[in-house]
Amino acid sequence: MADGEELQTFTSIMDALVRISVSGWGLPGGGERSANPRGTGRSSVSAPRAGALAPLQTSMKNMERELICPVCKEMYKQPLALPCMHNVCHVCASEILVQHGYICCDPSSEPTSPASTPATRSPRMGRRVIPKPDRLDRLLKSGFGTYPGRKRGAVHPQTVSFPCPACQRDVDLGERGLGNLFRNLTLERIVERYRQTINISTAIMCQFCKPPQLEATKGCTECKSSFCNECFKLYHPWGTQKAQHEPTPPTLTFRPKGLMCPEHKEEVTHYCKTCQRLVCQLCRVRRAHASHKVTPVLSAYQALREKLTKSLAYILSSQDTVQLQIAELEETVKHTEVNGSQAKEEVSQLIRGLCTVLEEKQTALLQAIQESQQERLASLHHQIQEHRAMLENSGMVGYAQEVLKETDHPCFVQAAKQLHSRIVRATDSLQTFRPATTSSFSRFQLDLSREMKLLTDLSFIKAPEAPVIDTQRTYAYDQIFLCWRLPQHSPPAWHFTVEYRKSDTKAKALKLWQRREEVRGTSALVEYLDTDSVYVLRVKGCNKAGFGEYSEDIYLHTPPAPVLNFFLDNRWGFNRERLAISKDQRAVRSVPGLPMLFAAERLMTSCHLSIDLLIGDVAVTQGRSYWACCVDPSSYLVKVGVGLESKLQEWFQVPQDVVSPRYDPDSGHDSGAEDATVDVPPPYAFLTIGMGKILLSHGSALTSRDPSGCTIPLPPRIGICLDYERGKVSFYDAVSFRGLWECGVDCSGPVCPAFCFIGGGALQLQELVASKQERKVTIGGLSKLD
């Protein structure tokens, strides 16, 4: 069985790992059992050296957490290996499936085996609660993986979903459920050795003796139990089949000698890399593994053992690093406790402040109600006094009756005049009676709906959400203009952090991010960049709650050469009747009007058309230069490119409606490339644009053409790159920097940007990022991130 043991040791990798990490904890040498010298068959355990016992037991105690079932919280008993790489006791798994409505088979708890006896439990663990009899009956009477009356292929087989108690995920166990899982024999051996280490001086007791139990002297592999002499004879009576059982030394490890296939009950001999599962010879020839990569289990064992050995060696050699990280985590725990207490105190203080404000407001509001109440009561009491004076037995009425008895006319007039005003007021009050004030306090009601909503919504502030890059407004030219916005319902940001770095696919290591903190506003300029390079940029917001998430990375390509800054020249003899230049000299519009109408007759006879020429106010005499422009898609015919300054001056001297056939607009690109007999580079190089299309050259196009073979759609911006030393001019899609066309040009003298119009059209030069009037923050020469 040596070869069989070697094959099944694939599942013993954890065993090997533990032996490597703690050499000798399985008690080889000094910790082995020795036979009883008296020949009684009993076994004893020799104690290890005192100096080695303390670290050994410490290691055992630290490892006990790895040997506890997450369901019953006791040491594993017949653990099953789940597909999610966790373990659970067979009985616990069966009980979980029964709770979820599945029908399970007999969990085979083997009550006579050492795994289920109280003597083998951890000395620090409590007694396990025995399942109720009715529950065990359900487990024993139910069948698992069988469907009585179900025909083959009649219905889809039921798959069992097992809720893993460790990772809280549902694990698919297939149709056979627990019957499809391997028993983790390695974990059983480790648990057994752990128990032996904890109970290092405890003898193996007979499992069938009534209390007091005697020490076991024999074991039976068939019965999977240990017996004393008397019990062995009792359970193996002479003349029965059990009498043929051969006695063995007593042990607590009654288990299969090797891993068996759960389906075919054959010893596993191979490992399927595709399914990542051990298989037997019958499984290997099945259709399910026909096209899979299957290797002998010995090869898988050696490969995994090597990997685990290296990983464990790395961990053991990094103990100082582990200790430093533990110290850092402990320091973090302290800071968390302090900061948590501080946060609680701050919240309590704010709530107390809010309560103080509410109490002060309550006092002020109640004081206002009290003052209004007193004022109203005073008015009502005064009105009551006035009405009481009008009663028959009141003083005023009696006094008036006595005045009426006066016969002396002058005296009567004198007294009645004083009394009459009081009587008139009382009469008016009686005729137009109403209370001096209202008893309602409705105007003192409070509307707290808004405040209640605010208090209900009162919560901790949140960090800003990830900003959204505005790709329509973000572009790279002389600098990068980066624009962003926060999502609609995002918490506000006090400021932003912009980060960028150069993206180099050839570099082995990524370049460090450069950043600028406390960027105000929602746009920024990034300068001091390399030409013809790709930069990746991202943004994150910050408020009192801290930094939010980064935006999605955006990649921008810088121009292939330094940007040439120029304006449209309005001093040369361009036709002012047909061309209108903007005040900033960066835009021009062609208005053909009557001259185009007069040229209609020549159009019908295929004669030459008039061309309006416009050039830049800067000439290039060295190096490489780049500029970009936008052409109105509705333009009839526009040409953008370059030309020798001397030749362009001659152009202005030629009548506008007489143009050399060599540079006729209908010949495609005005570069002279069609004439193969001419070796001298042409003085002009123009890209022809019209009606939203670009006319490609038949000579050398850098992009694939459409089915017509001669045009491509007009991009939003056109880029022109002039290499003066090489005498080359290249045209690009200025958004994606995709090459459109390239040709040679005569650079024997100063070369100017040039633009031609035939019919109506409009053109605008690309604005420099540095001259944008929007709020901006310049980023350049920044320190690198840690």
C-alpha cells in the first residue's frame, strides 16, 4: 500500500505544511507511544522534554481556531471539503440541508467511533448538543440523491445549493449533494494529533465499558473501536464472524487508509486540472472528463507541495515584517478607538449645541406668546370695565341720573358737558360692540415641516462621488485643458485633486503620478508636457468627509510637434468682398455672393474658378510645428495646408479668377504629386475638404478609404504638422491624432500656413489652451506622489 498512500497524500498537503512549520509537533522520537513493558497490550505516552513542551502547547492553542467547525463551534468530526475551500462537519452539513428543505442521507456519524465519543473532545470545548431523536429519524430514513419514479432524462436533475457558514455564499453541490464531497482526512489527522497533544498523558479508554471505564488494550479496524480485554471478548464471541476480526493496538484514528471516490468508491489516482477535483480511474474515462487535462495525483501533490513549501518559507522568513505590520495594525486600532471617541464627542457637542439653540428659540417664542397674551388680557379687562360702567347700578349711570336732577341751567350744562363725552363713548361701544382683541393665537403657529425634514435627513456628510470627465470640452493642444463635473446628487466638494502621468507602454514600470491638490473650480490646465505622448489623467473631490473616488481615467494624446501660435493675416491682398475675418483674427468666413453668381457661366463651360487665398501672419523657417483648425461641415470647398511664402505672394499678384491648371482645385490635393516627372517638391500642399468630406490623395493615404475609394468623413478638427528639415507636411485627425495624409513640400524658404476658399465656407483656428478665459488652474513642475 505504499504506492496507494503516496497517491492519496494529495489531500495531506496541510498535514505536510504543519509538519514543516512546527517540526516534531506530531511527536516523533521522544513523543512516540511505546509498548507497555509488562506486555499487557496497553499503551502509554512518553512525555516530551519540559523545555520543548511550552512552545509546543502554545502552538497547539494558537492553531485550535483553525480546527473549529463554524457551525457547531467544536472540533471537526468527519469534515467535508466544500468547493469554496472551506470545511464543515458531515453532521452539521446534513442538518443545514435539512433546515433548507433538502432530503439528506444518513450522516454516518458512527457513534461507536472515537470521533463521536465525549473523551475525544477538546478539553476547553463544551459538550455538543445531541440532535433530537425525531431529527435523527428524518436523517436516517431519508434518501439522498435518489428520485423514486424519475425516469432518465425525464426532468432536469435537482441541484443542491449549500449555504457555506464560513463565506456566507451559496455553493453548488450538484445533483448528489453531500455525496459528491470528499472527506478531509488530512484535517481529521490534524485534529486527532491536536487532541493527543492537549491530552498528552491521557490513555485510550475502552468505548464499551460502563463507568468506571477501563483502559483500552485492543483495537478493531473492522469495528472502528477500542476495547478492553473483557469487552473485546464480549463483542467478538467465539464461533461468530466477528471472531475472525484481528485485534490491533488501541487507537483513536479509525478512518479509511486513503481517499475514496464519493461516486464509485474507488481510490483516487488522478487530479483533473480543469475541474480542480480528484478523480478515480472510472471518473477519468467518463465523458465529463474526456477533454479535460488530467494528471496523476502524485504530480499534483509534488507541484502543490513545492508551492506550499515556498509560500510557507516566505512567510517564516518574513516574521519581522509580520510583526511590523501587526504593530502598525495595533497602532491603527488605537487611533481608531481615539478617533471614534473624538467623533462621538464632536457629534454629541454638535447635538448639544443644536439643543441649546432650540431651547433659546423656545424661550424667545414662548416669551413672545406670553407678552401678546398679557397685552390682549389687559385690553379685554379694560373693555369689561367700560361695559360694567353701563350697568344700571353702576356709578356712571347713577351719576348721570343725579346730574339730570339738576335744575340750575348753568350748573347742569357744566356737569353734563363733562359727562356727555363718556356717555357717547359708552353708547358707541354698545352699538358697535366687538372684543378689543381676538382670542385666537393662530399667527403664533410654527411650520416645522422643513426643519423636521432637515432633522430627519440629518446624517454624516459623505465624500464627493467620482467626478465625470467632460470629454466634449477636454482636449490637448499647447497644454491640456481638463474639464469635469460632479454627478447630479453628489455631495459638494470643497476642492479637487488632479493627477496625471505619462503613459509609456514600452516602459517596464509605470511612471509615478504627478498631482496638484486644492484645485478650485471644475477645470484645470496641465502644462509642461512632452510632445507626441499619451497622458492619462484622473480627478477626485474632497470635502470635510475626506477624498472621494477617482474619476475614470482619460487618455489624451499631445500634438506631434510644438504648437505654432499665429493669426490670420489681414494685411495681404485677400478679397475683402468675399472673405470676412473675425476681430481676433482666428476665424474667417467666405461669402461668395454675386461673384459666384457671375462665375456660373464659366462653371457650365468647365473654365477656371476663382480661389480666395488667406495665409497666417507667421512663417516657419526651422524645426517642426503643429497647428489645428475647425472647418464648417457645410463649407462648399476649403483647402488647408502650407506654401512657400514667395509663391503665395505671387499668387496674390495673379487675377483671382485665373489659376494654373497644375493647381486646379479639381485635381485632388494641390501638391503636384500627380506629376511623376517632377522631382522638385511642390511649393504648396493642401488638403481638400468639401461638404463634410475629405478628399484623399491617390498617392499615399495613411487610412483606409470608404467604398468610394476617395473620401472619408470630416473630423471635428484638422491638425497640420510641418517638418521643415525633412520637407514633409502631415495632416491628422486632431481629436484622435490619426494620420490622414502626408506629402512633401518645398521648404527652400519661409513656409506659411495657408487656406483657400471656393464658394461659401467657414474656418476657425484652434484656440490656445493658455489663452482660455475660463477659470483655470495651472499644473506643472509638480512633485511626484509618494
